[in-house]
Amino acid sequence: MSASLDAGVWRRGLVLFTVALACRLAFMAPGLIDPARLLVPPDSAEYVALARNLDAGHGFSEDAGPPYRPDIRRTPVYPVLLAAVFRLPNAGLRAAAVAGALAGSLTVVVTWRLAAAVLGSEGALVAALLLALDSSSVAYDVVILTEALFTLLIAAAALFLQRRPSRRRALAAAVLLAAAILCRPIGILLPLALAPVVVWRAGRTGGVRQAVLVNAVAGAAVGAWILRNTLVAGVVTFTSIGAVNLYFHRAAAIEARIDGRDVETVRGEWEQRFEAANASRSPRAQVRTLIRAGWAVISAHPLVYAEAYAAGLLRMAGPDKEALGHVIGSARAHRGVRWLVGLAAVQLAAVYAAALAGLWGLATRRLAPAALALPLVFIGYFIVTAGPEVYPRFRVPMMPFVVMMRGAGWTALREKNLKNPENPANRANPVNQRTPRTV
């Protein structure tokens, strides 16, 4: 019986992986003709430069030539993965995109197992299929960006945390979260945000120990990279990208809103002005200047920041017009792109509606609160840390947990239907009126 069950699990997982990979490879096909379509400026070029230098033995640097100054802008996990891919025979951008497609497809399988621990097999299968077909996830899994790897790491960490609490699973989750933070700095506070859920699920005594373990391992990884940046560049920082985003994205969004101008125009002017005034200064001085100037703008206009933040969240929730058109090599106005965007909008509307039904099921106690605590924490974390200058790309790490909420909505509605005495199936078969078990 157990062997048969295991075989069934493997078969379903393989089918989900194959469906997800087929979607991603099909979407990636134009990039096989023109690899430039797999690069999203400016981030992709920076990751590729770092990986090429690592592969050539020049260290963690973006420089095209000597002296190969150490980079403190990017974190190491994704460039190291790219460097490993580039070491393969005849491997280049296409191979890197395939690696992302594989990571994204594996995330679908991990999400299925994560959802199965919460929703049962049927709700989990619905959630996994939605993620396999999600347009933004498909698009960003096949370009040279961190999204595919980062999402896989946090989904795998969530899987270990969702299962029966133990020290070994907490340690595995801690390592995965540490790798996720070193992949995308936005995850730096995730271990702290997850601590209450870890304590709740494992009990006060064991939970506190496990939460401390998760945060200690993640903190050690962060501390090690801060030490590296301090030693090689004299800047006590995890990454300078935080200061860059604070000034050129968050503060620039406020300025653009006040002046009624396009944010890209404002950002371009600020970058030119900053470069002219600070090019000869040390990295430490540049980071301090960006942080000070960014907070000055934000603190002076808190209401404008709140408006820009709300607008950013709405933009993040919608379909990604840029990525869909970029990969297939067509302008946004192209009919094919418009069709893709329209289908993506319909898909997202259905997912969001069912996710709200999941919240309704939680509020009406049709679903156990412990079952959905983890996905809600992950969703809430990325909403809180989003900021005003966010796009659908920033929604990708949320999608495994959003589709779980959609699966929860499906489960809650199905349970309501099973309990409905007017349902013909219930009149014919009273056994259907039994409440399905939720974890």
C-alpha cells in the first residue's frame, strides 16, 4: 500500500514537472533564436558579468577588465549558479535560461507537496497546475534573473517548515532561507517574520529553539557576506542595492508623483546628477549619501509615499506586459502580446477570487488557521517589503503561496457544497455530507 502510494506521488510529481517545463520551454523558444530576449536590462547584464568573471577566476566583480574591483551591489548565490552553468561544455545564455526553467518547474512540484500538507491532494493539484500555467512565473523563469531560483528556495524552506516540526527540518529550512537571502536581499527579514509561525507550530519550548536556529543560520550567512564587503570595499553593508533602491526607486517615485513626470525620466536625471557629483568618492561615501538623500525625500512626503506605494501594489498585482512582450520579441501593442496579457489578466482574476474564498474559509473556520499561517506570512511579507516602485516581477515569489490560497478557496467552497443539503449528490449519498479533514 505504501509503495503504491509512493509510486503514485512520484508519477503525479513527474507529470506536474513535465507540464510546467513544457510551458516554460515553449515560451522560451524565441529566446533560443535570439538570446538577447533572455536578458532583462540592467539586472541580467550584471549577473552575467559577475558569473563570467567568477568562471574566469577574476573574482566577484562586474568589471570588464583589470583591476576587477570587488562588487558589493549583488549577492553571490545566483551568480555562482550562473558560473556553474557557464562551465558546462558550450553553455551560454540559453543553458542559463534552461536552468531557470528547470528551477521553476521544480518549484511547481514543491508547491504541490507543500499544498498537499495543507489542502489535501485535490486542492494541491489545482494549486500546482495554476502555478505551472501562471504567465508571470513562466516568463520570469526563462530570463536571466533571480526569480526562479529565489522562489524555489523559499518554497522549499516553507515545505520543511510546514511539515511536522523537528530540529532537522528546521535546520534544512534555515539553510534554504540563508541561500534565498544570499540570492535576493529582499528576503533578509524572512526568518524573523516566520519565527512566530515556527513557535506556534512547534510549541513554545521546541518552537523557540527552532526559531532561534533558523534565525541564527540565516544571520550567520548575512554576517559572513557583510564581513566580506567590509574587508574588500570598506563598506559595512550586506548590499549597496538597498541604498540604490531607496534613492533611485522609492524616493524617485515620490519625486515623479509630485512633479507629474515619468519615474524613468526622474531616475535618469538623478543617476546622471549623482554620478557627476560622486564618481570619485569611495563606495562607503556613496552608500551613505544615497541612504541619507533617500530618507530625506521619503520623510518629507509620507503621504505621497503611501499613495505611490498603493499604486505600486496595484501594478504588482496585474499581468506583466513588459516581460511577456520582451521574451517573444514583440512590442506591447502587438496583437499576440495583447492576447497574452488579456489571458493573464483573466487567469489572475480567477486566482485572486478563489484566494479570497480561501480567506473566507479561514474566517468562517472551514479551514484550520494553522494550515494557512505560512502562506499568509509569505504573502504579507512581500507586500510589506514591496515599496512604491514594484512591478509584476516582484509578485513571482508570492505565487506559490497565492495559488495555495486559491486551492484553499477551492477546498472551502467544496466543503460548503458537500454540506449543502440541497446538493443532489448529498441527497443521493449522505456520506458526502461528512466534513473533509483539513490539516
